[in-house]
Amino acid sequence: GESVGLHLPTLSVQEGDNSIINCAYSNSASDYFIWYKQESGKGPQFIIDIRSNMDKRQGQRVTVLLNKTVKHLSLQIAATQPGDSAVYFCAEGDSWGKLQFGAGTQVVVTP
Amino acid sequence: DVKVTQSSRYLVKRTGEKVFLECVQDMDHENMFWYRQDPGLGLRLIYFSYDVKMKEKGDIPEGYSVSREKKERFSLILESASTNQTSMYLCASSKQGANGDTQYFGPGTRLTVL
């Protein structure tokens, strides 16, 4: 089947720096993409999404970039804070609302 | 805010027991999902439902069944629990749209089967 993957399983970032989390996807028919954040002991929490007809979307301190040519998705976190330490998942969705998740990237924010 | 609740945060069961995991959402969402999450494997879809009394198999339905008698409630059933079903179970819901929509997750149930 189709797969969604992440380039880096663990990302260590210094507090105040910007973080970039990357994701490769293989289903060119996916309609939308979502980034989730999961803190220890909690369920995944929605961060931001982007539709396939867009290439960039910004939220509060976060930006998602979509490059359909190379099937690449990234999440940028500005001015990373200790509270940003978590596992981040990308997911791609079809028109029926099903999501396919990547394995996740652990982000560790160091002081 | 969307709220998805799961009946238990932690469960310990014995091999062969029948296990019920309950999920309730309060946003009138049509779609509901059950996933399991294991280290290094991400989230894998077990079953999902687009409407009351409807169910569809996900990627790993073996050993599980589901029930959706009411729109707000989606139950996952392990007919005869086995040790390889020890995992974190996550429920999610989303509204139905032409292009799909964001899934909102509950806090998860960590199930241990001894």
C-alpha cells in the first residue's frame, strides 16, 4: 500500500531556534495532509493541515510546506520552546476521511 | 472544542478475556475511527465507521470487532484478548466532507494483556 514516512526519527533543537520536520509521502492522489503533535501519555493533537491545492499554510508559530513535485511535506516551528518537545506525525488523507500516518519524529528541545 | 473521550486510560486484562473499549464524541461527527499505536509503527487503523451501524475494516482488523449503535459512540471489541494486542488504543472522530476532514483524537487507552 501507499506509505507516509519521516526522514529523521529524532530531532534535537535548541530552545529559540527554528525546527524543521520533514515527511515524504507516496500517494499523489492524497487530498490533504495534517500534522499532529503527541505529548507523552496523550492522544495526538491537531497542529495544522494543508490541502493538496496549496503549497504553504501558516499558523501560530508553525508553517507547513507542501511540495507535490517531490511529494514532500514539512513542518516548521518558529522559536522552538520546551513545550514543543513531543512526537510529531504527518498524515495524508483521502477523500473519504481516512488517514495514513508516518512513524513519527521525536523532537527534543534543549535549553 | 471537540471532545473525544475514552472509557479507560489504563486496562489490564488476561489472555482470552473479552475486552470492550468505549469511545464517545460530542461534536456530532459522522466518522469515527479506532487505531492502535505501537513503538516504531505509528498509528495503524483497525476499524472505522461512516455512520451509525456502519463499519469498515481498516488495515489491521484481525482479532477485533466494532459496534456503532449511536452516532456519538464507537466501541472496539477484542473477542478473545491475546498478548500481541497489548498496545495503546486511540479513538478519533471527524465530520464528513467531500474532501475529508481533520480527525480529533481521544487521550488513548493503554491496554496490557497478560
